[in-house]
Amino acid sequence: MENPALEVHSRYSRFLPYLAVLSTDLRQTFRNWVYRLWIVATILVAIGFLLYRFGLHQEAGMVRPASVHSSELFRGIALGSLALIVVLTVSAVASERGTLADSVLSRGISRYQYFMAKLHSRAIVIVLTFAVMSSFMLVAFHFLLGEDLSLAGVTWAVLTISCLLIAVVSVGVAMGAITNSSVVGIAVLWIAMYGLGILMSLLPQTFPSPEKVIARLPFVLRGEYELNSLGEWVLGSLFVAFVASTIGLIAFARRDV
Amino acid sequence: MTGSDTTLVVETERLTKIYGNSHIALNDVTLTIEPGCVLGLLGPNGAGKTTFLRLVLGLHRPTAGRVSVFGKPMTPNAALLRRRIGYIPTNPQFPRGMTPITYLDYIGRLFGLSRDVRKPRLAALVRAVDLLGHSSADVSQFSPGMVSRLAVAASLINEPDLLIWDEPTHGLDIEARRSMLELIKSLSHVKTLILSSHNLSDVDEVCNHAAVLSQGQLIFSGTLQELKGRIRKNHYEMDLEGDQKGVTKAVSQIKSVADVKQVTLRQRRLELVLNEQCNNSGVLSQIFNTLSDNRITLVGLRTVGQQTEQAYLDLVEKEEQRGFARIFQPAEAA
């Protein structure tokens, strides 16, 4: 029997496997029913809230600044969205475990590339969607309910919440890579996030919590913010995202699929 | 499997896999696969065949022992090594919303193949596996036969040196199975193959080596001929035609031939067992002469126990009967 050529092939592109998983996952996430439910629910809530407040503003003459309405809506949407974002992120890796992962991970892709592609894809989809939807909402609030929003404040608010979302996405994808079942991962993360949120809100005023960030949103949207404080939140969120994704990456690279 | 200076395609050393401290899937498997080998991986359900393949691919991490592929350790991140492997899982699954072309393009990109390389290759493969007429159909709607054909194409898109096919004929109709076996035969001239299969006739037809797993343990590894000859050597069956008295007389004469261990006559079928170390052609020549002298016509002659299936079943049965003795001779592999 002839000895087949055993030389390492040199016609490969290093980042192509990463880009393949990234682009495929982006497409699949946009088609995902959880993602579509999130979009539809958010738009319906925003439109309903806006019309209700606009009605009160026009008919009853109840004038409240747009920054207050926006922060109320943000708060509601953020708390509600978290539940669906957790589902969307935990399932990124966990739902593909088994034969479907076989078809991908048995090819020329490393676990690192696969995990990072999944993480980046979900982060891009969620942050972009949030940024686009919140921009539309803020513009609508600005013109319909009073013009007290500042561009710099809005930018910082969207940036801060986006960074919080990146942290949530990272924790979610890492959880999906660590746990064997997406249902378990989702349940654990729901309990951990909402539980932690409640616990942090009970801490003294000097301790930071997501609740306090949202409570400060009306001021931030009006442009009344401390850059250092917001910067700390942005950096803190990115740090959590980094730690979570590193743990997820290492755990995923060492486990069976 | 045999000593050689060539780089081994796969080498496992004391490979053990225990899932969650509750299930021993593979136990102390030491196996080498040389270039050009077509290895049939045999074993009953739950023997550890798929676990072995997944360990070779780096999809699972060994609990103990090691796996080397092309001389380098296989790990979950050994993407460069996997670029030289083509794999078909038992039940291939494809992402939704893809056509054969987009799926093969995706797999090509997963292997890091540039557009100039993968596009012509995927076009050739779609044509070769006869999916040209379904090239715009959603792969999630494919029949089992079409799924298998697409999986074959996906496993070949990177022009691998090693093919690992887990039950490639599973769920195929007769024609598709025949076509698959012909493909394996063609590929066996240029590739190293590991085929896991329940179908022993498939293994018999296309493989030149076999490894038998039983309850996670390797109980045989060697050539297919060794497997066939291992259990019942010099065991023959003859179908005779002629006068019954002549047959009886011939049988009594054959019993006295040196090196004939056992003679059994069932109607017109004569079963012969010769001594394992004897020169079988010499003994058979004496037997033919005896039959001829008694005017007996030899209608058929075949070796008994030389079929892979029988050898395999005997091997597994023998292993199970050994009981506690397995502790002292854990690897009886050839």
C-alpha cells in the first residue's frame, strides 16, 4: 500500500473557520424565534408606552420630560429583555452540543475559534439591535414628549447599557459552554442574574448596582452625568465580560462535546 | 498494527474514557494504524466504537492515555490535524436553511479553504454524489440516502489523508450501499480509512484490517485474514454426491487419515477438522483421493469459520466467557 502524502497542507486561511461560524451564527440568530420575539415584544411595548404617554401629554396636559419617560421604558425593557437575552446567549453553544457540534468541531476549527465566533456573533446581534431600537425610541421620545434629551447623554446611556449587555452576553455564552443542558444553563443564569440584581439593590447607596445605574438614567439622558462614574460602569462591565468569556473559553476547550 | 518505520496515521496508547465517573466507555486501548490501512472497527452496541472515533478526532478528551494523529497529539484545539481528517458521524445533522452548496461551502470555510480552492471542489463533489438535481433544496428536508451522500461530500471537501466514517452504510438502500462500498474501495487506494460498522459483510468486503471492541476493551486488532483464521483454522465443509454406502465407507477411511482431528457426516455434508499445525494441502489431497476411490463426487468445498461474522461472534463470545481471567490478560490483541 502506498504511503499517502502526509505533508501539512499550506493552502488554508487561518481566520476563515472563525468567520464561517460567525457569519452562519449571525444568520441563524436573526432567524431565531427568541430573537424575533424579543424584537416584536420590545417594539410593541415601546409603541404602546409612547402612545399612552403621548396621549396623556396631549389630552390631559400631563407634561413630563422625555428623559423620565425614556428611563422608565429602558428599565422595563431591560428587565424584560434580560430573560430573552439569557435564552439567546446560553443556547448559542449549548443547543448545538451533540451531533450538530460534531459536524462543525470535527472540521478544521479550534474550540477557541468556535467559542469566540459564537460569543461575538451573539454580542453583535444583541448590542446592535439594542442600539438601533433604543436610538429610534429616544428620537421618538425627543420629538413627541419634550426636548430635554442631550446627544452626549443619550450616547453615554446607550453605551453604558450596551456594555452591561455585553457582560450579560458573555456570561450567557460562557454558561452555555460550561453546562451540559441549555435548560439548566438558562435556569441557573436567570436565578443568578435576577437574584444578584435584587441583592445588589439592597446594598447601601455607596455600592454600585445595575438598579442604581438605571435610576440615574434620567439625569444621564439630560446630560447630567459624571464621566468617571459611567466610565467605571463601562470598564466594570467589560471586565466582567472578559472574565466570563475567559472562563467559558477555557472550560469549553477542555470539555467533551 | 504491524511494526513499520512509516509515520503512523493514528496511534493510541492505553486510551481510556470514563464518563462522569459512572460509565466506562473505553478501557486501555492501544492501537496503531498505518498509512494505507483500511480498518474496520467492529463491536456490539455500546462497545465504545464511537467513543474511540470521537477521541481520535479530539471531540472528547481521554480520561487516561493518549491519542496521536499523524505523529502529533490530538487535542480539542488541534485544528491543523483535523484539517487532514474527513469525518462522517453516525447520524449526520446539518444546520437549517442550507442547500448542499451553501453547506459544503460552509464546511470548506471551516477547513479554512480559500474560495479558489473550495468552490470548484464543492461543485465537483455535488456532481459526484449525484445531488446536482437537489442543489437548491434545503438539506434539512433530505432523505437518509441524500444525507449520507452529502455527508460523504462534506468529508472529502478538504481532500483528507485520513477518513473516519462512522457507520457510512447506515440507513442506505441496496443500491446506495453498493455505491458507498465501491467508493470506499476506490478511496482505499489513496487514503487511510477507519470504518465503524455493524455490517460485517461491508467490513469483509472493503477492509484489510480489523479491530474488535467489546465492552470498551480492544479484544482483537490485526489483519482481516488474521481475524478469520484466528478462531477456526483448518475447518472445512464438503458437500458430497454419490452412493450412501460409498460415502459411509469413505468417511470411515478419512477418519484414519493422519492429522484429521474430527469428521462429522450430516446427510451428504461432511465436516472436517484438521490439526492446526498440519500441512492442510497434503491432508486434503489424501481426502480427495479417498473420495475419488469411493466414486464420490465433490459438489462443494468451503472453509468453515473463515467468515468474518463467525470469527467476530466467536471472538466476542470467547471474551465474555473468560470472566475474571480478563484481569490478568487485558489485551489479547494480536
